[in-house]
Amino acid sequence: MAKAKKTVRKAKKYPKKKLNVFKKILTERRVELMKQVTEQDDDIGDLRDDQPADPLDMAGNSSTLELMTTLGNHERTELAEIDHALSKIGAGTYGICEVSGELIAEPRLMAIPTARYTIEVQAEREKTSPGKVERPSRRTILSDDLPVMDDEN
């Protein structure tokens, strides 16, 4: 009886040219997020320094401060994901699913450049741990998007 040879397949990788495209996307997003986080930190500092005497204004400032802090935390999470993806590019493992070892589809990486898993693995993770799978925020919220309190409200 002939023994079946075990073939070890090396995981496919994206070509260097394609990796450079992903690196550019990730780097540009990182710069954008760093700017937003810095601006938010400045705004948060201003809000903390502003101590209105009116209880209604204090409540408004408190709500805005909490919202801005939460938004800043989401951006910091996304920054950590970007840094992880950039380190994977450097290590030559970008685009390879961290669970299955399969190549993550290019359209998925174009939509979510920080994706760690194939769509199938991600779906399974969400099914087995609903609500526990963290994803970075995709929408940018600017200070102009925040509710404005005026004297009439």
C-alpha cells in the first residue's frame, strides 16, 4: 500500500504591489484618525476647563464630554487595529486569516482594511459570541455632528 504524501501548502499572500496599496490606505486612515483624536482631546480639555454655573449647561457639557470620550475610545480602538494591520504587512502576514490561515478576499480588505478574518470565520465568530466581537468604527463623526445647545432649548 502506498502512503499518501502530505503536502504542506504555503498560505497564499498578496503581492508586494497590492500590499503597498493596503499600506497606503491604512497609513492615510491612521493620519486622519490621529488628527481627529488630537482635536477631540483638545475639545475634551476645553470642556473640562469650562465650568458653567448653570446646572442645565453643566448637564449639557457632561453629556457632550461623555459622548466625545466614547467617540475618542472608538477611534483609539481603530488606531490599534490599523497598527496591528501595518505590523502584519511588515511581517508578511497581512491578508491571511488569523484563524483559518486562508487568504482574506481582496474586496473585504478594501472595505475593511483592518480585517483579521475571512468573512466565513467572522460570521462564525459573531454567531458563537454575539455582541462580543469588536469592530472599529467606520463613520467619522465630527464636532459639527454633535447636538448644539442653545439658550432656547
